[in-house]
Amino acid sequence: MKKQRTFIFKCSSCGHEEPKWLGRCPECGEWNTLTETPITGRGTAKASGSSRALPQSFPLSSVDPLEGSRIASGIGELDRVLGGGIMKSSAILVGGEPGIGKSTLLLQAAAAADTKGRILYISGEESAGQIRMRADRLGIMGAGTKGERIEIFCSGNLEEIQTILEASKPVLIIVDSAQTLFSSEAGLVPGTINQMKYCSWDLISWVKEHDAALFLVAHVTKDGLISGPKSLEHMVDTVLYFEGASSAASDGDCRFLRAAKNRFGSVDEIGIFTMGEKGLSIVEDPSLLFLVRREGELPPGVATAAVLEGSRTLLVEIQALTVPAKGAMSRVFSDRIDSARVSRVAATIEKHLGLRLSDQDLYINVAGGIRIAEVGVELALACAIYSARTSIPLPAKTAIAGELSLAGEVRPLRRQPGRVKAARNLGFDSFLGPAPNESGTGYMGVHDIKSAIKSVF
Ligand code: TYD
Ligand code: MG
């Protein structure tokens, strides 16, 4: 019989384990960090596990559904993105660039959350004084306010955090941030991915066992989603990303909260906030937030699209610019609408309207900087590109929504009447969209891109 191994090689930097010695750790890339470690600890864990009761499966029908056990965060836009509040026994990852407002959002939620249980804010990044200063600025402190009940603990030490959790049994835990968590169990160097995963998993397990909810903050850097927060996504129930843009219609900076994963709701909804003097506030009517108010004629290359973001309609200004290509190949510059979509719409125009675009560089922008992924933007995009190329402006006060097929057809959309209504409410008296005609005057229903262009230009 093969002799059972009694040791492995463990990296002293990140905790990675290898069956044989290597000069360099394949996980963290450090040299000479693998050391021989006995695996007695694991053996005993297994042995003690066997003394417990045998695992058993049970009928699904005997399980209480989780439905209904949600805590309202007190911030409508956050609840909307979460699918109706913070689910108990769940872990929510909140990612975003540094300075975007993650700590602000979660401190505001901690103050407003509709629970009588304890709320614990754990910060490994800021001192207690800094958090207090922010809380004062947000106006959540003072007699009678709910901010009084927030408890804070400023450390990333997992063992200390565990002690506090056991002692105070909070129902809502905010960890700011996952990157500052460390444990002596998971290697010697704090801040490694292994540390973050190990500690996060421990906290996630704790909330699942104690019917609490956990917010884990994770920083994401500008140059792409580094492996850090991404590696936590599969462990949590919900992943939210916080991103920013500047709004044309409001004074403060706009912030969008999007769900990238949600076990308890849809990922279509976005939360819209503005960051102001007193922290994040909710935008009452976001439909006009991205609208540029213009007097008189529109400049060429500008079209207004009525797009859906979750359950809401937004009116956004699409801007297009075409210039003769500088290189042998024409290029598309568009970071708010997927470049592949822009290229496809441009090719459709070229083919079905005979308007040459393949020798042009194409620049596309969305006013306010919001990213638009909804298919209904295509007809407005086509009109903006056509208008830019021909220098003929679109008529003012016309909103557009429609999907464009490669065959040049304008395809029907979901919730078209809602879009028309939202546009009318904002003073758009005509609307270009797929046939048949909607009830009410001012709706131009078209079957294909040719008749669409004919009816607006
Ligand atoms: P913060 O929540 O610290 O960001 P993160 O945790 O994502 O790193 O937000 C920091 C920014 O928000 C900072 O630039 C200051 C600004 N801010 C306001 O404009 N108003 C406020 O009331 C607060 C608290 C912050
Ligand atoms: Mg922060």
C-alpha cells in the first residue's frame, strides 16, 4: 500500500499549497517561499468530522423558503438593484473604483436599514475618527437618528472580527474592504488574494449560519478588473458594481449601481444616485437625467433615444461624428455603446441606404456618460450616424426607439407604449419607432430603415 503523505509545501507568502517543492510559488510568483509543512492539521479535522452525525439529505418540501426574509436598506435605489431589499443569510459584494462612493453608500444604508438588530461596520481602511467625520457629514448622527446604533470596528484581523461577531451577533455586517482582511491561518502576508478569499469565505459562512447579511466592499482598479474582486464573485450571492458618470441635467456627479449577479433578483435594474455635499441622494425622475436641453434646432449627429434600464425608461442623447478615416482602415470609437453594435448599425446603413461609411472613422458618445446596452437604442444610433454623415439635423423634440435587423428592418420592442409616454411627458411631441402606429398623434411607425430616414429627414 502506498504510504500516506505527511507533509506538503506551503507558500509562506500567500498560503498556496503544492505537493512538491518549487523554487517559485505559481500563485503569487514569490521566490523561495515554499516550505515543508506537516498536514496533520487536516487529518485531525477530518477525523473529528467523522465523529459527528452522519450527513443526511432531506426532502425539499420540508425546507422553509427564504422568501420574505429581507431587510429594507432604507435606500430605495439599493433595494431596487438587490431585488427588493437585503436578503438575510446572503453576502453582497460591492465593487467599484476607489473614491466612487462605496463606503458612503454602505454607511448610509447602515444608518437607514430597517432592522432592530445590531449593525456592525468593519473598516480596515479608515480610522474610527474618519468614519465618524463622514457620518457627521452625511447627517446620520445625532440624537434620535438611526446612525446612533451603528457599531464600528477598525481592523482587518479575521480572528478579532470573529470574536466580535460571536459576542455581538449583528444582523447586518459591512466589511470595508475585503482587500484589508487578513488571517494568520492563510499565510503570513496580508493583502494577498488567498488571504482575501480565505477571510471572505469565513465571514460569508458566518452570516449564512447566523441569518445575517454581509456587504463586502472590493476595490476595482481602472485598468480592468484585477483578479482580486473577480475571485470573490462566485462565493457571494449578489455582485454589485458602482460606477460613475457626469450628468447633463443635475449638479452632482451621477453614480450607477448595477448588479452583475443576483441570486435573489434580476440583473437588469440599475440604481441611480447623485453624489453631493451630503452624500448620495436618489434621483426622483431619472428619465430626463441624461437629456441635454437644447433650444431650437439640433446640431447634426444628435438623436434622442428612449431606452429601457430595468423597469424605467431613460431618454438619452446619442451623439455621432464621422470624419474621413485617418488610416487605411476605418475605425469605431465608442465606449458607451458596444463598438460591435455600432459597426453593425453602420454596415446596415451603408448597405440599405447606400451611404458610404466604410471610409469614415466613427465616434459615438452618450451624453452624461451612461453605458447603453439595450437593443432599442439601434434606430436612434442609425439616425445619429446618418445625420452626422449627411450633416442634416434631426427634427427637434423627436424621440426614437427601435431595433434594427441586418436586413434593414425596424423590429418591434418591449414596452413601446411606456417609452412613448415617458417621451411625451418630457415634451417630445413626435416619436419614431417600429410599425404599427401607436395610438395618439405624433407617432411615426416604420417597417424599415429606409422609411425611417424618409420620415424624419
Ligand atoms: P467613498 O465613499 O470614500 O468612496 P470609496 O469607498 O468607493 O472609495 O467616497 C469618496 C468620495 O465621495 C470622495 O471623493 C468624497 C466624496 N463625497 C462627497 O462628495 N460627499 C459626501 O458627502 C461624502 C461622504 C463623500
Ligand atoms: Mg471606501
